[in-house]
Amino acid sequence: MIEGRYVEECIVREIVDESPKASALLESIRGQPEVLTRDARIALGEIIGHSLEATRETDTRTTLDALSPLTDTVTVREPTHDEDAVQIAILLEVDRQDELEQTVGDLAACWDNRVTMRILGPMAPYDFVVRPKPED
């Protein structure tokens, strides 16, 4: 299992820097009482949430592209936490472990502390079990 988790401070800063609306909302909130900025905080949270989903999709695609030379047997898993960047189950030959570690390390370096990457496993390959279709 390949797991990547966003570093909250970095990913929020990235989103705010790329969104003039988010940046303006953040400025309007700064130093103000929470009760007076409730609507702005909600709007900022929605922008960050939507941007995070789009970023997660892009980062997952980048990871899949990086893993494709190693195997085509992968399953993208749904995030279990808001800060999850990537969760991909990968079925890989044991003798390719070093290549996998190098690929994941290269991704982590490319993301420059924006995403922390981990390899979990080996794990049971239940993500790849093919269930028979029900008979009519």
C-alpha cells in the first residue's frame, strides 16, 4: 500500500496562494473574532475542501503514472482522512521492492515536504480479489 498524507500547513498555504478568493477571505478573517467571521470561515473552508479534492485527484494520477512501469495491478482507495493525498494498493513482485521504494522516494522528493509518503506492507491482497458476477 502506498500512502501519502498532506502536510496541512503546506497544502493550505499552496491552496491559498493559488486562489485569490481564498487569499482575500483569509485576510478578512485574520485578527477578527470568530463570531464576526463565521460566513467567511465557512466559505474559506469550502474553497479549501474543493481545492483539496482536485489536488488529491492530480496527485493520485501523478502517483499512478509513476507506478505504471512497475505494475498495472493497482487499486485507488478512497481517502479516510481529509489530509490523505494518495492511497493506492499495489500488487507487486517482491523482487521489485527496491524499485518501488525508489519511485516513492522520488515522488516524496518531488513534492518537497508537501506530502509525506509511506509504503505499508506487505499486506493481504484483498483489494485485488475478483468477485464473481451474480447469476440472473
